[in-house]
Amino acid sequence: MPENNEANSANKRLRTESSVSLCFPGLFSRTQELSSSYKAAQPFHHSRITPFCSPTLLEGVRQEMLKLHYTLKETDIFKYHQSGDLANMDGLSAKEREQLPCLQQLRDALYSQEFRDFVSQVTGCGPLSGIRTDMSTNRYKQGDHLLLHDDVIGDRRVSYIIYLPDPQSQWLPEDGGGLELYPRESQESWAPAIRPTQVIAPKWNQMVLFTVLPGQSHHAVQEVCGKDKERLSIQGWFHFPQPGEPGYHADQLQTLWQKGAQSTLSQVEAKKQREQGCPSTQPLQPLKPSIDKTLIDSTLARHINPEYLNPKVMQQISDRFADDSYIKLSEFLNHECAQKLQQVLTRTDKEDGVGGCRMPGYETGERAGWKPEGSPVVRRFLRVEMPAQDEAACLLAQLQDMFGSDEFACWLAHVTTLSPWACRGLARRFRAGLDYTLGTPDGATESMLDAVLCLADRPSMWADGSVGGYHCYVDGGSDNASNDGSVYRSNEDDGILLTTPAAWNMLTLVLREPGVVQFVKYVGTAAPGSRWDISFEYSIADE
């Protein structure tokens, strides 16, 4: 019986090898040309292969993909619809396999010896595993996205994407969905730059290949924002040889990553990026909250709703905070201050073309008074930079100063019964279609008090979270972040402690314990505008 099984396997391999050239007509004759273009590609080595596959086979694959079941997956770093693992099709029943003949043919051809040799020659990556197959189908619908990462997980060696959008529908840059490739910030740094230098649009019968390298293969998928557009693709990886396969070496990962100290430098840099923390990388500034209450009231009344300076109301807030360790205060700013801000921030978004299902330029809103904050490994947004010059920056800078004042610290002490002794923070702008923070461990060993004033106009459009921009606290658990700093979760609902939708003129106070991480979800292009906020954290004295 074992001999028959071996004979059947050998016959299957023979049939697969003989059919590979039919799957990829003329492709292998282009090996030298593709290898040269791969080495010359920027910002890191990659190859775009068009046409890649037999159109007849690929059309069959597309039709089968459309019939698969897809599950919506969403975390801090992504939102998309994904099928099951196509690597395990051999485990399906004969009846189920009969419904996916084209997908099975493509998978077998991709992981055949002939095609793996082709990939090795184009990329110079060395031997690849034929045992370890790793692929799934993805449907990016309107609003779906995948933020910056480097694919460095386990023994992945080469990443590939096969594009199967509707061949009868033209895909335009304003439809989004492009594959963004990020250069290194500088020759001295392994962190990615704040914006990509290459965007590859989805194209029928196109395959993109690149080697997975820590600190180099940083990429992202733009949000799909075109109406009725759907980015249908196959995502997969070729892996290092497994034990018993030709080319396997026990130290193959270490040998590769030690070249140029890439692994060490990128991992140290990523860890540093994670532990710099949000909302700011600046040192904590000392506070002296013991101030006369009359002075506090007169200073804060210029901005804060007078109701929240009422001793009775402050006591009610304190009681509620003591019970829940968080509280949300609506209409926090007084009417005059809030109205002025609403006019200016709405006008600024309109002038910059932010929102309305439009994909903005990467430099949108960058000007004197506004500086991009990264690294996009863990965050991207604009922050107020002094001296503030435009009207929006000036108004938010005033609130930033108030949040960092001794008077505000004294008010916090009254409404939380905590003793803030130092703080740091900043005024931020999360532009629709561009900005986010990821839920990454910040290395804190003590509890912190977070104070976030959210200024997102038209709150009803943000309320259900579908356009992003919500502020989420999760149990970070152990630091299972990859080299890019992002935390991948097997269960999207795992560990969620608190989620607050973006809202207008809402202050949220949260007592954040060590090990709890937070993020602001990527703001989608369907949002009515930017999420603006003042975000501060306060060190608490031991009682």
C-alpha cells in the first residue's frame, strides 16, 4: 500500500510539472529580463509581472473565488474580507475539490519545482519549500485596507500578490487599493519613511513578488474607496525549505538576517518605536497642581464649559470615575470656544479636500504649524508644531497649552482623586484616508491617566465605527509584535476593554494600567472629515 501511494504522488508531481508551462505561457523565457528589473526596482527589490498567467485559467480562478465564503476581519492594522487557507485544499472532500479545479491547478503550479526555481532565479532568494504552501484569497471592498507592515513572520521568504479585479472595469488611482512600497527613512535608519515612493495599482493578470526582509520590505494596501470597486487578489508566501527538503539549513534564518545586521537593527528600532509611546515622544513635563481654586477657575473658564467647574458636578464626576476608572464628558468646551473651533476645523478640511470618499495626497495638510508624526510602523498623523501659524493650529495650540498647565492638572486631581505630577501630549489631526495609530506596547510600568478631547464634526457619521477614527483600549498581553511593531491578533475581539467612537467636543478620561495598549483606528475616506484631538497622558503619584 505505501508503494502505491508513493507511485500516485510521483505521477501527480509529473502531471503538475508538465502542466506548469501551460499555466504560465512564455513566462519562463523572461527570467533574465525580470531578474534585471527586480534588482533595479525601488524603493526595495520587487517584480511586477504582467501578464502573469493564462487568461483562461485566471478567469476560472476568479469565478471560483467569487463563490467562496469570505469573513470580515478587522484589527488595528487591517480591515478586509478573507477566505479560508487555500493551502489545505488537499484536505477537502472530493466533491469540494471538484468545485475548485482552477484554484487547485493554480496552487499546484505556483508551488511546483519549476515555478519555485523561476522565483528563486528572479529574486536571488535561494531554494524555496515545496512542502509549505501558504495562500488565501482576499476581497477588499469599499473601506477595506491594510496598514504598513513588513511580512516578517516565521520563515516566510518571498511574498506574492496575484491581482484579479474585474478585467472589464478600469482601475483608477482615485479608486485606491494600490500596493504602497515604503523606502527606509535614511541610510542610517531601518525605520520606514513617513510616505511611500511607489504605489502599484491593482491590474488584471498581474503578479507582484518581493523577498521578505526585516527593516526593508515595508508595504501597505491603500483603502479601496472607489464606488462599486472590489480588489480581488490572492496573497501568499513562499517559505524557506523545511527539514528534509533540498537546501534546508538549521540556521538559514539567522544566516540571512545577520547580513548587514539587518535583523538586529530593525528589531531594535521597531522595539524603540513601540516603546516611544503615544501621544508624544517628548519627555514628561513636571506639574505643580497645588494652586488657588479661584485662579484655576478664571484660567480654565476661558475654554471649559462652566458646568464642569461647578464643585457639585466635579464631585459627581469623581464618584463616577472612582467606580469605572473612566468617564466621558460631552460638551466639554464652552459654547464660544467650541463654535469657533467647529467653524475653523470644518473650513480647513474643506480647503484641504479631506473626506467625502476621496483618496488624499500624502502631503495633505502639511504646512507651517503642522508636522507629520511617525514612524508609520506604529503611527501616522499631523501634530501641531510651534510656532503655530494657521488658524486651526493656533486654536488647538491654546488647548494643548491648557492640557499641559498646572491649573488643568489641579482640575484633574479634583475630578479623579488622583495626583498627576507630570504630563506630555500634543494636538493631533488624523486625516481621512491616511492616518492612524497602532496598538503597540509602550513599555509603561505604572498606571497613567489619559485625557483625550476629541473634536470630530458630525458625530452621527462616526458613531458605529464603520469609518474608523475610534479610540480603543485592549489588553496587550505579551508583546507578540512582529518586526514592524504591529500586534497581530487571532481573534479580533480578544482583549477589548473600552472603545470610544470619534465625537464632537467629548473629553474622555481613562486610568490606563500597565500592559493595556491603545490605538486610534485608521480614519477611512468615507469619514466626514478629520479626527482632531488633544491627547495627553499624566503620570500619577503613588498615594
